[in-house]
Amino acid sequence: MHDPEPEFRPVAGVAEPLAPGLRRVLAPNPSPMTFRGTNTYLVGDAEIAVIDPGPADDAHRDAILRAVGPSARVAAILVTHAHLDHSPLARALASETGAPVLAYGDARAGRSPAMQRLAAAGALGGGEGVDLGFVPDRELGDGAVVETAEWRIEAHHTPGHFGNHLSFSWGDILFTGDLVMGWASSLVSPPDGDVTDFMASLERLAARRWSVFHPGHGAPVAEPGARLAALAAHRRAREAQILQALTSGPADASGLAAAIYTDTPAALHPAAARNVLAHLIDLAGKNRIEALDPLGPDARFVRL
């Protein structure tokens, strides 16, 4: 299988300096969806912000505590979103350090009204890898600031991959969670994922100049503007492929994914079908297609 970032091979559990005052500790949870594993970031020297503590893994907790060391303290634990590879370790780390867990909200926060309605109907499926028990100690709204004498970090609500997704800026550096990665595009699985919100979040980030993106998985993104443009173009191309495929007649998300994602390994086809379903819901909301069945994973759609 093609390796999108062959030179990115950090060692799990080792605190790797990325810039003055910034280190990355890789969690030992590699998979087709997490790439090498979850990137946990430590901002600061004496007072540390831990961004995305990662999965519930004792070895990773110990690695973070070793990196903090006895002469520093954890001042805040920041969570980009409530997926099982990003948020579960937050509570254990808070118990060890006394630091508060800060996030946009619980696992259901931040959904668009449309996704709230679809989730309430109960037939949409989804919910892959959601940390249902996640609750922060303090909620961070869009534009909220967390700061110490060492650093100032601003929260940006960037839904799309997940409703409660935050990106965190530290000067012109942005920690993008799973919204923007270099090695792959994000999974957008409704009702937690929302293509309409995803495109709006990309556009919002593109309005500001960034020096580098540090994603939840994979290597730093050295050209943020170009990556944002590429991801937006990728989604528009997928939309065009879906509309083109529907000219042949009604189809559901799985059938469309099989026709469109021809180079995708079979193990990732279910995720591809969820991405297609997200596009179908978005296109139906724009009145460009129509559902022949109640909205759900098996609903068939036609072009208008």
C-alpha cells in the first residue's frame, strides 16, 4: 500500500522538539484511520498546554508525564474533538496533574441544526469511534483564549469532521486536529461529520495566514494555504463525481462509493461510503438531488 508520508516516522512515546516551546509525543495507536498514531502536542516549558492527550493508554500517559518532567506543570489539557483516539486520556491526565480539560463541549456539541434533526430521527447510523463519555471541565467557545505567562492559545470552532471540533492557534501556528491533515483527507461521517460545515471551516481558515499546521495525525503541513485549497478542491471534485454517477440513475452511498473510490483498499470502503453519504446529504440540502427513501445509509438518491 502506498505510504503518503514515508519520511514521517516518529518513535511512539518520545518527546520530539518541533520548535522552541513545542514538542510532539506520538501515541502507540497506528491504524488505517490514525496513520502512525495520534499526535499529542506539548506547548510551553514551565507551564504546559497538552493538546490532544490521545487514547486511553497507560504507556502514552506515562510518556506525556515524563516529557512534562518534575520541574514543569500541566496548566491545561486541550481537546480538539471527542473521538476515541483524541480525548479519552484527558480525564486520567487531569487526575494526575490537576489541570482542567478544555474543549468545545461534549460529544454531541456543535452539530448543525440539520444534523441534530437527522440524529434525532435515529436512522442515519454513524457514530464511529465517538468518545460518548467525554465531558470537559470547561467549555471553550469560538474565539476563547487560554493563556499563561508563557503562551496564549486561541480556540477556533472548526466543525466538519466532528461537530465539537476545535482548532487551536498559537501565534501563526495552528493545531488542526483531524480537520486538516497532510497524509489524507478527513473522514466526514454524518451526523458527527458535516460536509457543509467542513467546507465552511476550510474557507474560514483560509482567510488567515498561517506558518504551519500541526495535525492530529501525520507530519506538519508546511504550506497551509495550499493544503486548504487542495482539500476544498478535492471535496468539490467528489461532489462532481457523485453528480455525474447519478446521471445513470438512482444510487445509494455504498454503490456510489464503489464506483468512485476505485483505488481505495476494500477495508476503507465503509469509510468511503460514509463520506459519500455526507456529500449526498449536503447536495440534498442544496436541492441538487433528492432522496427517494428516508435519509439513511441505504437511501437512494436521484439528480434533480
